Amino acid sequence: MGAANVFEEHRSLLFTIAYEITGTVTDAEDVVQDSYLRWSGVDADAVGNPRAYLAKTVTRQALNSLRTAQRRREDYIGPWLPEPVVTVPDVAEDAVLSDSLSIAMLVVLETLSPDERAVFVLREVFDFSYAEIAEATDKSPAAVRQIASRAKAHVHARQPRFEVDAQRQKAVTDRFISATLGGDVQALMDVLAPGAVLFSDGGGKVTAARKPVIGADNITRFLVGISKTPVPNMRIALSAVNAMPAIIIYSGDVVDLVVIVESNNEHVTGLYLVRNPDKLGEATRARQLSRMLPRA
């Protein structure tokens, strides 16, 4: 198998690693492309484990990208949310992958240092060995173990786990979408959890809430308020974004807003509104994301 074919076989995996580390589609694409250029100069036949080698290359480039991006995000106006990615149905069949791609998880990963984030992603999501991660991050296996333990504790403390029933979760999401699109204020109040939180990312370029909106009452008022601002030539589509139910609102052929819905078995617990136009250019392109290599 030629070098180009080997890389293409790994492309979905590599894009997923890069996206989970950087949190943006654009940066992940740049990382994958740069990694391909580096791979093209390597004797592929001499590489015993292409998956580990390519993951190492992508991780190093993604870490460089993330460190640069974090300096920019310090001056970001309002909440920073990951760049949304449309996911295909089979992503939901992989519980580990779908959980790691959720906006809520990616927001938690933003609170880690770049090294902690890379180690957590490679270990907890992609199941790389400590030795492989050590080589990818230029650290000792012992240091990687410590970082992995610290990052895992940090994530678990901020991302509580609970059992969800897929059918009940879908019913909650359907109720929210119906209430929102139908303008039913009482139904919207009923479906929102009392402590629900709404994050709105406009990046200072379009109108958005500068702080999280907390509580069912406040969220309802916020949603009712923005519904009064007309969107020219508006049309609405339902989608799966980051393996979560989502509403995509268009102005003509241009995406104006992506609303990602997080819910438990009873209520909507989180809403993530991405409106920064810099993050919406790829919001309708479905991606094949994977933790594994494709089956032969």
C-alpha cells in the first residue's frame, strides 16, 4: 500500500484526533493537511505502526495549533464554543466517541492545559498506550501517567455522568424543538430544566449573549427575545451536530445560527448557540469521524 493510501485510510481517525485537541474544524483540517505533507516525505514502508506514527505527527501539530489559539481565545468576546461539526449517524453508535465529541465535553476540555487535553484525548478516547502518548507529547511515560490522572479527575469533576435512555432523551429534544419552532412559551418553560444553561457564541461579530444565560425563566425570555428579530429568507433544518440533536437556521443559503441541544431523560439541560460566522462555514458538511481504522 502506497504512502498516500496509508494516509487516506487513517484520515478520519487523524481528523478526529486533531478536532478533539483543537476544538475547531478549520484548525483540524490544517493540521491534517500539514501532517500529510510531513508523511509524504517519510518512507512509509519503514514505519512499523502507521497509526501510532501518524497520531504522533497529528498530535504535535495540533498542540502547536492549540497553544497559538489559546492566546487568541484569551481576548475572545463572550463565551467561546467549539466549531460545530455535523456528524453522521454511525458516530452515535460509538458511545465513547459521541460523548467525547459533545459540545459539553469539548467545553470542559477547554479548561485543561494543552498537554492535559492531548493526553486525555489520546488515552481516554483513542486508547493509546502511555508509551505511545509519551512519544507523541515528548514526555516520559511516568509524566504522562500523572498528567492523565490529573486530567481525568478534572474532567470527571466537571462533567457528571448519568445514565440516559435514548428514546426518552429524543422525546425531550423533540418537545423542545416543537415548543421553540411553535412559539409555545409554556411548553418551552416546561421542557427546560430549572438550572438549564444557555451559551451563545457570537465572537463579538454578531449579536449574542456575552454571558451564560442561567435558568428556565431567563432562557425562555432570551429565546423569545431573539425570535422577534427576523432572519431574512429564514429556513430551518434539523441535524446531528457533534453527535447531539441540533437546529440549523439559514438566512437564504447561509447558515445564521446553530442551536445544539443537550438533555437528560426529563428536561433540556443545556443549549449551545453558535452564531460567530467564522465558525459556520463548514456547519452543513457531514464529517466521518472515527476512533478506529475502517474495517477491511
